[in-house]
Amino acid sequence: MNQNYSTVAQRSSSAIATNKVLRSTYMLLSLTLLFSGLTAALSMFMNMPPMTYMISVIGGMVIAMFVLPRFANSSAGIGIVFLITGMLGFGLGPILSMYASLPNGGNIITLSLGGTGVIFMGLSAYALATRKDFSFLGGFLMVGFLLVLLAALANIFLQIPAMSLMISAVVIMIMSGFILYDTSRIIHGGETNYVLATIGLYMTIFNIFISLLQILGIMGNDD
Amino acid sequence: MDWMEIVSALALVMFIIVLLPATRDMMRNSSKGTSADWMSLVIPAAVVFLFIMLLVKLV
């Protein structure tokens, strides 16, 4: 009997911890997305050159890969997350300015933003409602992501528009998989650090948004 | 080829090199999905694909 109580208590405390990670992740994610929006608006206002995007993305990724893991368990980790997301948002400024100058640019940006929100919320809701364990996706998604990076590298030299369209579509599918994988990891206790969980989900949202912009930008301009 | 493309290419090569060991590790250690697991992925993937097609039609 005591053993039963103990098991129930353990499960309940584990569920509380999981909910706490999930709540903290979504709270930090909302704040970082707002902050990115602000830095993107600032970058548009300052009329930054296109190379800002490349510098911000490379800088943000380097900090996310090499600096953030060292500080993820301290309060400095939150500051670093804001630094990364602020940089990525700032890099978005010139891209948004470029799309805004297209004939139906406002429509493309609005649809990309709305589409990203719908995909993220839909897939998160699916993972949360089904509570399915998507941990089996890990290796598959990483291999897919590496292949996409290789294809993107090849397309820098080949410059084939259809290939960049295909890469964007595949990136959206892979990032969709990462939303399921990351959310499922939080639900099942595989990710207990909300700072790392936030940056993972933020990157998926960022990549889906950029890829949607590219797809809608190419498809929405017939001339 | 301008300097931005060269820097982008170098950055991609760096990311690939950094991600390679983690990918190999995940391939070895991640659990293998059953056919039912993979089938549970078909519905969300199809919905996302159709949704992108809808967005393309709307733009």
C-alpha cells in the first residue's frame, strides 16, 4: 500500500516538474519572440544592409552551439537566450524590408507569420494532446537536417531556384518534426532545462518563418 | 562569387562538421520507432504539407 502511495507521489511530482518546464519554456519562448519582433523592427527602422542577416545568423548559431550549453543551468543562460534571439530578430530586419518592398510583400509577410504560428501551435497541440513519444524521430531528423545543410551548401555554387524552393519545403517538414520531437521530450522528461528547450523551439519557429517567406516570395511573384 | 557566399559556405561547412558527431550519436542511441509510430507521423506531416499548399494558393 505504502509502495503504491510512493509510486503515485513520484508520478505526481514528475508531472508537476514536467508542467513547470513546459510552462517556463512557453513563457520564455513568448518573451523571446516578442523581443525578436522588437529587434527586427529596430533593424528595419535603421535600414540595415542585407549582410546583417548572414552575420546575425552565423553569430547567433555560434553562440547557441558553443556558449549557451555552458550557461544553460545558470541565470546567465536566460540573458544569452535573449542575446541570440535578439540577434536573429535583428538579422530578419533587412529580409523583411526586402519582402515589404515587393508588390504583395505585406501579404507574403503576414501569411508567413500567421502560417508559422498555425504550424507551431497545431503541432504543439498534437504532441501535447496525444502525449505520444516522438523520441524515435531524433536520428532521422538530424540526418535530414544535415542533408539539407549539404544541399544548401551545394546550391550556393549551383544557384538553382527550384532547388532552393525544394530546400525550403524540406526545412519546414524537418522543423515540423523537431517541434513534435522537442515538445515530446519536454512532456516525457527528456528535456528538463527550459533554457535549452526554448532555444530549440525558437530555432524551429525561426527556420519555418524564413522558409515560408522564401516559398511564398517565389510563388507569389510570377514576374 | 561574392564574399557573402564564401562566408555562408564556410559557415555551413562548420555547422556540418560540428553537427556530424551529434547526428552519429543520435542515430546510434535514439529509440527505433515501430510502424505504428511512423504512421502517427503521417497525419501531421500531411496536414502541414496541405497547409503550405493552401498558403501558396492564398498569396
